[in-house]
Amino acid sequence: MLIASMFLVIPFADLGLGASIVNAVAVRHVSRSASRDATVLICRAFRVLSLSGAVLIALSASLSIAGLWGRILNIQLDEFTTWIPTAALVPFAVSLPLGVGQRILVGLGKNALATLLGGIGPVTGVLVAAFISLLRVEPLLFAVAPPTGILATSVLTYAVARNQLPLPWAEVFRMHNRRVRLWGSAAPMIVITIVVPLGIQLQRYFVAYLSPNELAQYSILAQLYMPCYSIISSAGIGLWPMFAASRSNAWPIWVKSLGVMASVGLMAFLGFALFAGPISLLVSHGLIKVPIGTVLAFGGLLLVMAVHQPSAMLLTTERELWLQALLAAMMLFASVTVSIMLTSGVGSSGPVLGSVVGIFLFQVLGCGGYVVMTRKRRIL
């Protein structure tokens, strides 16, 4: 699992270009020039991400040749198994340029279709794992299964995107003289992509070091939290093209979506509070009884993340993304500070509460406050 999930620590491998693609595709219908800009931007993004994937493969292969993967991961690897981390990263690297397909679908307002197609990934991963088990080969090869599932999703969404958006795909590797702001939205998006997941992932380490006796309770609740958050995140991403295509009329859409997402967050909070405990007992065969404080903290995290989605999806111009990046960095600092202060005293709920406090202060209030202050230019 350590090898299979390595790609999770490099979420910035797409270089934040997804934001630029979504914005460009969402407004492509405004004019012929906007449509051409979207075409050129997608082609350039594909080339850059192909290079990013190639660099990732080369770097990983170099570590295998040097036999350094074992030291980096702190596990025993021989001359054969030292290539397995590289084999696990190759599907992910190949999926990087193909990932433009998912962003195109989101920009087209077809997030539901993109989410549906994403279901092929886990299924493919299970099938690959089943095939590997039949071969009775080195068990570490199971690490290849999850990244292969990601590749399958990327291939499928790319194929569908090509069908949905009539672009001259033969021009992908053709050099264009037309100027487009490829990195305008991408640069701050890289910061956001690194900082926001890092704030959540650090929770586990704070529990491990400051309250190790409750690590099992935290881990099982974190596993229940992730699919709940995935639903909220998928719903939120669907708002992005709506805002991008109608920025001058964004205020009423934001107000309505804020009410909807707040309701979704409240239901998630109540559902998590009621069912997380019984489910934890069920899946652990009655061995793990989770603290009610940690359950409520995770529920609160779902609530604030849901409330933040409309603002996060509205503030996607280059300037606004830089504002989000700054607020995200402040959120991370606040979350870490509060987590360290609380974890030793209250246990596994401490780092989760730290994230709730940081997200509420600097993302919910920070981003939401900015939307309110600039509402006049968001109304026709």
C-alpha cells in the first residue's frame, strides 16, 4: 500500500494546468477567438504534461537503477523488487497528459459524466489485482493495481472528451504561435493543490506522534471520511464551469449554491455523527470503539468543506486563485498550530479540529467574505 499510494504525495504532478483548461473550455463558446484559445491551451497543456510524465518516469527509473527506492521507502527491496515502485508510477505518469480529458468534461459542464467514468478506475484496479493473484508472482506487484486503475480512467475520459469536444486533436504536438496564458491559473493552483491536501494528510502524523494510542481510531474514521468528502468535492466541481461561463451573474448562483452545499454539509455532519461509530464497530469486528469527539470533529470537517465549495469554485480567475493560495497557506499554518496545541490533550480529535478551525477561518470566512465584498461586480 505504501508503494501503491506514492502518487498521492505528488498531486502537483499535473502542474495545476487543470484549472487553466477548465476555465478556457467553459468560455470557449463566447467567441471564435475564445474557442481557438481553448484549442491552443489544451494542446500546449497536453505537451507539457507529457513532458512532466516523462520526467517522472526517468526520475523513478534512475532511483531504481541506483537502488535507492528501498532507502527512500524504508523497506527491503532486492534487484528485482527495486523496479516495482517505478512500475507503479509509470501508469500514473502516462495518465498525466490523458488527464486533460477529465478537465475538458468538467469545463463542458459534464462533471456528472466525468464522475461516472471515474468508477472504471477502482473496478480496473480490482481486476488487475485479481490477475496478479492468479499469476502467483511477487506480492509487491499488487502495488501496480491502483495506478493502473487511474490510467484506465484517464484513457476512458480522454476518449470521451475527444468525442464531446470537436477539437483538431491532430494538432496536439504541433507548435502554435498564438499566445495564451497557460500558467496564469496554473501557478496558484499548484500551491493550492499542495497545501490543501497537505493540511489533511498531516493529521495522521500528529496523531501518530502526539497521541499514538488513538491512531487506529483515527485511521478508521479517516477511511470513512474520504468517500464522504469525495461526494462533496465532486458536487462542488460541477459549479466551476457555471461560474466561469457567467462571472457577471455569479452572485445569485453563489447564494443559491451556498444554501445547497450548506444543507449537504449539514446532512453529512448528521450522517457521520449517527453512523460512523456503528460502522467502525462493524468493520473492525467490534475491536475499535471510536471517540465521539473525533466522530463529531470529522463531521464538522465535512460541513466546513461543503460550505467552502461554492466560494472555491467561484474564485477561479488568476487573481482570485492567488488569493485562494494565500488563504490556503494561512489555513495550513493555523491548522498545524491548533493541531499541535490540542492533540496531546484531547487525542485524535485534536488535528481534525485544527483543520476545521483553519478551514473555517481562512477559507470559509476568508473566501466567502471576499465574494460578499465584491458582489457588486458579480451582478448583472
